[in-house]
Amino acid sequence: MGTSQKPTRKFIAVTTAVLAGGLLAACGNTAQNGGEGQPGTETTAQNGSEGLKIGALLPATGDLSSIGQYMIDALPVLVDTVNQCGGVNGAPVTLVQEDSQTEPAAAAEAMTKLTEVDNVAGVVGAFGSSISNAAVDIAARNQVMMISPGSTSTIFTERAQNGDFNGYWARTAPPDSYQAEALASLAMERGFDSVATAVINNDYGVGFEEEFVPAFQDMGGSVVNEGSPVRYDPKATTFESEATAAFSDNPDAVMGVLYVETGALFLKAAYQQGLMQDATVLLTDGVYSGEFPEKVGKNEQGEYILEGALGTTVGAGGPGLEQLQAALGTEPEAFVPHTWDAGALLMLAAEAGDTNTGEAIKENLRAVANPEGQEVSDVCQALELLRNGEEINYQGASSRVDIDELGNVRGVYDVWTVNADGSLETVEKIDVQEQQGS
């Protein structure tokens, strides 16, 4: 998928009208474009009935926008696909997109609008964990189902165990308890006996750090700054002292849980102080963007500073990955499969519940990913089976999306590196589903 123009307004409403002559019944006719409407507009079903309305709360701007833009682009394609094969509960689906701005306060305001003004039944989002944590209580209070394609902090597992969400929360990306173990294992495999940590000071960064440190230590590794972890302010603009603290104890590697914009400034500060010569940089999905090596920059010889850096990211290896690629017409970028699955699950659960409400989606979400149902990865085929009264087991593009009672899934992780030309290359896959069973 090519890089799109970022939206210039916070609010974008997207709806895909039915084709002339009525809704298509054939599931094979999927659109190859987003079917985008004009910003600030919204329509309903042609027959006058109100169809399912879903929202999206993703980062068009801010620290995660270089990843979020691809996720934003994928949702209209999904809605267009579903509307061409009959919509949900006999009417077209309407999509209302809001920009989270990668800011908790902005996300809370946008979620309030989606739930209390737009009256959506479900929301795809948010992406960053601190962003979702600021918005999820608003969704739950308004009985709106929220499915995040990228919020991986373990705080959501803890809050779900406490009953905070009343079932109105799930995610298609696995929690960081899995990824932290995968990254710790990668560090040990590469011979890094001592590691320092440097993380963004929010739910994502601190939560990942708290999972990584004991996992790495249990494998025999040493975290050299365990007593004084480096946690940087998400709003910071200078990082000289944080960089010095992270690299000063001569670790074999520095494990950074960062965001793209601020993370690039942090690593550039470390390089400019001559701190990166003897330590490998280990990274995570928060910076898995083709723009990241460019933002960190090059050295005096014109070589990318991040060449040789290693990282893990939430990968995609579900049975529906080929169908997604066919719908998009290109290989999906990071977190696009998880976004697609989040939207698909909202629509399938509404169809299964025969009602376009958040409560119906919540009550039927796990049923449509039911291991006892008929396995199906094509969204249109899944909808047709539900219309015929069949039970389904939706097999996603990201994973098998078997959602547990806490809203979690197990998934697949990619191990990636930065090449000499600044490109990102996947060099290995770690399948948590296979390692821990389905």
C-alpha cells in the first residue's frame, strides 16, 4: 500500500452505498478501493433503516501516525467489501473515523463523540496502549464494544480481571507478556548477556519493561539498570540525559520500547554522544515503521545509524492473510491485519446477534470466533453462514483470533532487522499459538 495523504480534519465519516439495483448477494465481489466519502459527511441505508455504525479511533497524526495511516486506509476497504456482499443485518455499514492524535486526552474526547454523538455500536481502536486506556472506560460506560488492533499493554488484562470493562473490551494483538518473552529469548540467542532498558513512560513502555526484565533474568540475563530504569516523558523533545543513562553501564544491548518520533530523537541523541558503538539496539513494535531508520538518520559516512538493530513486532500469520492481501491489492503493512480483523469481528458479532448494538456485539464476539464453529476466513462467506443460521469460527488475517474471556489473543511475532539501505527485513517468526497451544 502506498503512503496516503494524512487527514487534515479530526473527523472523517465514511460510508459505502449499496450498488444500483440492490445489495450484492455474491460474496466474491469485493472492492479494490476504500470507497471514501467526503470528510464530515455521513449517510444511512437507502431503504431508510438504520444500519450498523462503527467507529475508528486511530492515529492520523502524532507519534504513531507513520504506522496508523495504513490502518486507517484499510478500514474503508473492509466496509466496502462487506457492503457489496449484503452489509450487516440487511443494511450497509457506516464507518466514522476519528484521529486519536496519539494523545490520551484527544482520544478521550474523540471516543466521547463517537459514543455519545455518533452513537456507534463498536470502535476499532485505539492503537497506543495509553490511548486506549484513556478511551476504554468511555466506551464501556456507553455500552460500545471496543476492539484494539495494537494496544498490547498487560494493564488491560489486569483491568479485565477486575471487571472494569464489563466485557466491552478486546484486542486482536496479543499482550506484551508474550512479546517481552520473545524479545528476551532473542536477546539471549544473540549472546547479549547484559541489557539496559529505556522506555517511553506510559502504559505501553512501562508495562513492557515490567514483563521483559523478569523474563530476561529468568533466562540468565542481567538488566544493568534495573534499579534505575530509563523512562522518558512522551512529551519530551531532548533526550541527552536519558541516552547517557541508558548506555552508560556498557551493556551488550539496549532494549528500547519507544514511539517513532520521540524514539528517533532518543537514539539520535545517543549516537551524537558516541554511545552506540558497542551496544546493539533491541526494539519493539512501537517503532516498526519504514520511516524510523530515516528519522534516526545516517552517520558521517552516509550509513544508517540503526543498521544491524534488531526488534520484534506483532506479526501476522492467520489463515485470512491471503484474502486480506487480495482485497487491498498489496501486502499489508504492520498492524493492518489486526485492524481488519477488529473491524470484521465487530460486524460478524452484530450479524450473529441480529442487532446493531454494542451489547449484541459484546454478547456474540467470542461466539463468532468459536473453535467449535465452521472455520472461515473470508468475511463475506462468514456473514453468509451466519445469515443461514450456521455457527462460525472466524480465522483472521492476523491470527486465528481466538479471543479469551479477558479479551486477549495469542499471536505471531516477527523478528526484524535494519538493513544497510535502511529497510526493515523480517528474518524470523515466533508463533506463540504453536508454542503455547491453541
